[in-house]
Amino acid sequence: MNVAVHRPRSDRQASSRTLDGPSGVVEGVITIPFASTALLAEPRAAGEPGSRSSTADFFAGPENRLAVVAALTVLLDQCPYHPVVLCGPAGVGKSHLAAGVARLAMSRFPDRQIIYKLAADFAREFAEAVDTSSVEEYVGGLSAAWLLVLEDLDQLAGKQAAQQQLASLLDWAESNGGRVLLTLSQPPAYGTTFIAGLRSRLMGGLVAEIHPPSEACRRQMASDCAARHGVTLAPEQLTRLAAHAGGGYRQIDAAVRRIALRAAVPAHTRPLLDSEALASARPAVSLSRIATLVAREFGLRVGELAGVSRRRQTARARGVAMYLSREWTAASLQRVAQHFGRSDHTTVMHACEQTKRRLNSDPELSRQVAAIERALAGA
């Protein structure tokens, strides 16, 4: 799904604006205030950037300062790098940072066109444009963007036509004052996923690796998550939580939610949690555990969640299982898809989006998901 804030092409050379710095530095960890960004629109791409973590502030220790600086260069009046490439394994915050930059661009430059999408969507839409003889129109829409953010380039593996078109788009952006922010799992020099023309263009830009956050950074994440969920934690408890939870923001957020659910009282009356609760905060939820609890709640056999049935009850339960798998574990989209018998990870993205929309309008589904989450938390 695209999100674009439209503007006339003639406005591209808009008046100069300066970018504010980080909101603060604590224990060497800088905070990029994405959560407080006032938005005209919310960048979303098949579920991933709309997750809880992607709309939170971004925390970066010394290990990720370069990645933050690199990502923010696309917001400068004169971006010196074409393109900017963020790379790193799953769970380190690539999507969080990329989505946050897109949101920040929409807020600060409301008269400019910002396009955010997953690489899988780009490949699919380009193939549809080829089939319908509308390539010129489709590519023209992307070329008009002041900022194009394209997530998870690994999804272009084996799609040579889409790769060739992306290489052409990168050339256009560099020649016409556009800027492009891309994410992928490893530096382009190390992989064989891309055709030579695209690989050379990626390597010719600014490639910045995102590393797993340090313990000091995870402590700041834990403090932010606790505040977001209304949980009161003392400094030593935050330290224990950061050490036990590990991982990135999404994993720590899941651990804090487990604590909040264990408290089982309204947010404004939650007491200071004891060390025993913190010691059990480490997320140990497996995909199999989620599948078992979802099947039980919906009155199904576990095997049906990975089956081919499209019955309303089964499909809805399968979507809930995929949604909870992304919220409660660090499993990749592909791993979740495989666990539930799907070959295409975009199926997981769409299932998560549909489930989130239904949770906003279906009280019974919300009750069922809440019951499953209480069981996951051991409440």
C-alpha cells in the first residue's frame, strides 16, 4: 500500500529547512522523536510499518549512530548520497528507522511527495503495470517522489525486470534531485541477490549497517515501553528487564506487555513490579505455543491453522495466529508464513493488517485476542 503526500513537481526546490537534532542523549543513547511527530498521513506498507514498535521513538547507541545519521541525510535540502542503504539482520530496527524517517518527512515537508512501500509490493505492482501496458504511468508516479522509501530489497530476489527498473529509478532520482532510502538484510557487496547493474548502484550510495542494540540502548527502550504501557519500573528493574528481554524494541515491548498483563490491573493503578516478575519477563513464546492457544480459543485443531481451508472461522483464526506471532516473537515474516503453511510471506503481512483492522471494530475478536495474550503472558 502506498502513502504519498502530493505536491506539484515545480515545488521540488522548496525553501530551505533545517532539521532538529535528537531529543536527548542518555548514557550515550540518542533518541529520535518519531513518536511525537505530528502526521498528515501515516506511512503503512502491508502491516509492517504500522506495528507498535515502528511508531515509537528510535533509540540508537554508539553502535548505530552512523545508521541514524545516514537515514536522516535524505531529509537534507541537498542529499549527498544516492541511494542511502540500511542493512542488518531481522529485528535490529531497519523498518523502525525507515518508517520513522518517512513519517518525519511527511510531517516536515507536507508539500512534497513521499512514497513508502515494501519491495514485494513494488515488484508486484510493476509486474501488473507490464501486464496492463501501464509501465510509463506507474514509473512516472514513483519518479515524481521527492523521497522514495523502499523496504526489504531482499524480496526482489529472482525478479530481474523489477531490479532493472529500480536501477533506472535510482539513476533518475540522482539526476533529478530525488532521494531514495532502502533497506535489506546484508550489505549489497556480500550477496548475489541483485543483478550487477543494481548492485553497483547500491554500493555506490551510502551503505550503513544497523547492529543489535547495546544493553544501555535496550535499557532506554525498556523505559520507553514501560511508559507507553503504564508500567512503573525502578532503574534497577529496567536494567534487569533489558538484560533478560534482549533483542530490539519489538522484543522488549513484548516483554513489557507480558509484565503489564501479569499485573492484571488497570494501567493507572499498576504497582511497582517485583524482581520475580521481571525475572520471568524474558519472551519465550514460540510459534507452536501461539498456534495451540489460538486453535483452542477458536475451537479448531492446530493443524487447521496451517491447512488450506478458507472457512471464515479458520481464516480469521489463522490471521490472529499470524498477527500474534509478529507481536510476540522475533520470527521473520517468512518463518511465520512457513509455520502456518504459506509459501509467500506477503500473506502474513495482509493477514496482520486485516486482523488489526478487525480488532478496532469487532469486540468479540478483541476479547478472544486479549484472552490469548493473557495466556501467553502466563496471567
